[in-house]
Amino acid sequence: MPCEEASMARIRCLGILLLTLACSTLGVAAADSESGEKLRTSFHFQPARNWINDPNGPMYYRGFYHLFVQYNPTGPHWRNIVWGHAVSSDLLSWVFLEPAIAPSAPYDAKGTWSGSATVLPDGRINLMYTGVQVHGRQVQNLAVPRNYSDPFLREWVKSQLNPVIVPGAGVNSTEFRDPSTAWRGADGLWRVLLATKDHRRHLVLLYRSTDFTHWSAARRPFHEGHTGMVECADFFPLSSAGSVKHVLKISVLESRRDVYFLGAYDDSTDKFLPDDGNDDGLQLDFGIFYASKSFFDPSRRRRVVWAWAKEQDATADDEQKGWAGVLAIPREVWLAHDGRQLMTWLVAEVDSLRTNRVHIADMTIQSGDYFEIAGLQLPAQADLDVEFQVSNLERAEPFQWRAAEAADLCAARGADVQGGVGPFGVWVLASRDLRERTAVSISVFKADERKHMILFCNDVSNSSYSDQVDKHNYGGLVQLDLAKAGGRISLRTLVDNCIVEAFGSHGKIAILSRVYPTSAVGNKARAFVFNKGKSTIVVSRLDAYDMASVKIS
Ligand SMILES: *[C@@H]1O[C@H](CO)[C@@H](O)[C@H](O)[C@H]1NC(C)=O
Ligand SMILES: *[C@@H]1O[C@H](CO)[C@@H](O)[C@H](O)[C@H]1NC(C)=O
Ligand SMILES: *[C@@H]1O[C@H](CO)[C@@H](O)[C@H](O)[C@H]1NC(C)=O
């Protein structure tokens, strides 16, 4: 952060929020390297420097959002993990406080790992987190605020009764972690979920308690599967058109995927039954979106989810940048009308960052053509909201793959191989000569007589000249009745220097990518709309905005 801004942050902290300590410890780090500064985000959550990973314990308390995050105060790599703590009144600007929890006792000497916050009906708050002991044994601990009159809840006190949950007989003690937010059943007992594994089998275990400190394990696993270790279980109800569904989300360590199951939960038996055909789970985001954690925001009556967007560059680059890890913009999630999937969209607060608007309507793009979105001041930091209209649907190729092969299809065909209808979409973080560019693309395939399969890809194969970064393409499919939709397909793409968050079909699909342009950085980056398909398409509407930066200090 430039000096001027740093001192502004200090003044704001001192003058308005009286957070001297927060400023001097985290807020005023100097720029480490030029490239690291150019790639830093402008409105995503990241501390001034060092490593972050999972979001922890998000909650709302007396007018402030609290977010904790796995944080290494000593460097841009995964080590010495504490609970970084930040507060915000709008989910966009944040003030970092002193870490809330750090190793201090035999039950957490080797790390204070992920966990959740539970706000009790009487207003008390419990953080439950995983402590790592000397030989790697993982146990669960509690911490509570020292002073409830402090709206920032700066100090946290660990329970004298820690650890409150230890791995029982038959549980792998080095793979037993990430307590969920607790919920209370009709019988008055609190329930919490923990993730573990048993050979290839992953297990989500349920624990119950009358008082939040004495816990006993349920006899049956709450959920199991065969993906190896999972992490960060999250469990919550959602309703749509009067019917309630429960959502169980797990983070699959090996594939680095967040997967959720929709189903029915009965608190008298503590059985969670995934819906028919939902045994393998679904994805909330098809890209680099991991260890997500949600909370219910009582101030706006919505479910909001945070996730970690891990670096895809080399460790040496992180050392040079001085930082590693960004959190995705918080997203609202809700149940689709048909109750068969979750929908996801950026929280509405993000729209308040939109400044200069560029508007285009009814622009035709012939096969092979493209145009630059002119008039943005800083396309490296932008929100592009586009509605495409396709015709010539008889040209769409038949869809002959399985839905699970979407990412492979994006890898094989990406945003450049000509199809009948598409690929078309946007190029962002593009250099003037277009050699460096990240594509967010749409390809239309015929599923049956009426429906179409729409393939959305984040094609990052040309996103950077550097060969030290992971350039895997990610993508997913949406089934649409295009005739009913008037041939229209929507695509919103949020760009913030090193991160691209794409949302298709009004939130039916999301894909997050991390990118590392070398020439298309800062004010040298451009944005375009392209059509590589055989058919002409129409941009029926395009609204592009420059995005203001937020203050994180
Ligand atoms: C608790 O916080 C309030 C508000 O910040 C403060 O005025 C009070 O002195 C604090 N109490 C203690 C015991 O620290
Ligand atoms: C526990 O998990 C670790 C890490 O996967 C593995 O190395 C170890 O063998 C497991 N222990 C048992 C007792 O299964
Ligand atoms: C990437 O660049 C190469 C070389 O210019 C080009 O052949 C290819 O089509 C490009 N792919 C994408 C997705 O931009």
C-alpha cells in the first residue's frame, strides 16, 4: 500500500475506530515487490501481507460483521496459523484487529485451525476451533468474548474445559477437524459436525451437547462417502416456495472441491437423506473456490457464503509478492425454484462499488469478430454484466458428454475452438495485442428436442506469459430451455487484477479463477467481447462498470 494510503488508514483507524493496535500490526505494510502490488486485489478480502486460507466463524454482532481467517502473521506461506480477525459494517471495507485466537496451550500448541461461530439465543457467542497438539492430534476447543460490551469483540478467552471434543476410539486423530456452526434440535440439544476419514472413506461425525461444553458422539456417521479426507463441513436449512431443504457442504481435500448435498433432515433421528440423484453432490462454484463457510445474516435475512481462493502461482512468487490467498467476494445463496440446486450471486453491497458505467445495446457480432469495451477507466478492476442472444440454434452441436466432464471439455475446447453456436463471451485482463488474455466463454449444445446444454468456461490458458502458474481451465454446464428464455444467456464477470469471478444464467453457475497476467496489469489491461462460434450472436445488453477500491486496514 502506498505511504499516503497507509497513513490515511491509520488516521481512519485512530480517529474513527480507535484501533491503534490493528493499524500498527497489520495495516501498514510496505509494498514488497512491484509485481506483487500490481496483482493485489482492490476490493477482495486480503490482509496487507502474509498468508491466509480458510474463512472462519463469520457472524453478525451488533451492527458489525465479523470474519476470522486462517492467517500466518509471519509470512506468505502456510505455517504458524492463528485466527486473524476483521470487522466490517458493509462486508466490503474491513479493519483487521489483533488475532482472536493463537496457539497458547497444549491443546492447540501446533496450530489454531478452522472452526465456526455459534450465536446462542441469549446472545452469547461460542467459537469452536480445531487445536493441533504436539504430535499432530486434532482436538476441538472453545473460545468466548471477554467483553460483550465491546462491539468489536477484540479479546477472546479460551475455555478452561478445553479440549471439549477429542478423537474417540476408531477416529483417525490426525484427521479430525473443522467444527461446523452448531444448531439446536427440538430436544434442546446442541449439535455440531466434524470431518474425518477412515482409509478412503470420508466421514462427517455428529456430536451432541446440553451445555456446549460436554459433547458426546452420535453412534452413526451423519454422512459418509469415498472421496478421501474432507474438511469444513457446513450445514444449514434453506426454503423455497414454502418447502425447506437442508444443505450439507463438505470440502474435498484431494480434488480441492466444495461439494454440497441437498436433502431432508429429521432432528428427531438426526438423519440427513440426500435427495434422489444427489448422492454425488453438486458444486456451488466450479473453479478455485474452497473451504467455504456460510452464516445467516440476520440484518438482511440472507445466507452468505465465504470461500478461499488459493494462489495458483509458485511458492517462490508468493515469497516475492509477500502475500498469498484471497477470499472470494461473499455470495448470497438460495434454493432454486425447482429445489434442485443452489443459486449463488454476489452480495448486493458489491453493486455500491460500481462507478463509471458503459452501456451497449443490440450489438451484433459476426463469427470471428470481437470488440473492445471502450470507456472503462480501469478494466483490470471491473464488473461486466452482459446478456447475449443466440439464434441459429439448429447449428448447435449435439451434447455427447457427461455433465461431470465439463472441466475436461473446457480444457479440450476452451474458448477458442470454433463450434456451431459459440464459444462467445468476454476476454478480460487482456493485453493490447490480445496475446495475454483470460476468456470467460459460453458454448451452446443441443441436449434434446427442447433443451440446450450451455457450457461455461474460464479459459486461462493464455492468461499469463509466466509458465510458473497453473493454467487449468475450469467450467460447468447449465441446462436451459433456450426457446423459453428467448435465446438469452446472461454472464456477469467480476474482475479484480488477479481474480475473475464469473456468474452464468443469473446465478445458476459460478466459476472463480486466479490469474497472473504479466503485461495486462493495472491500467494496461483491457476488456473485450468476442464471438468465435460459427453463428452470429447479439449482445442484447452490456453494462460495464469501473469498480471502486475498498479500504482494508
Ligand atoms: C468493555 O468494552 C467497553 C466498550 O468498548 C469498554 O468501555 C469497557 O471498558 C470494557 N470493559 C472491560 C472490563 O474491559
Ligand atoms: C490417519 O490419516 C493419516 C493421513 O492421511 C494417515 O497417514 C494415517 O495412516 C491414518 N491413521 C490411521 C490409524 O488410519
Ligand atoms: C492462446 O494463444 C494461442 C497462441 O496465440 C492461440 O493459438 C490459442 O487459440 C489461444 N487460446 C485462447 C483460449 O485464447
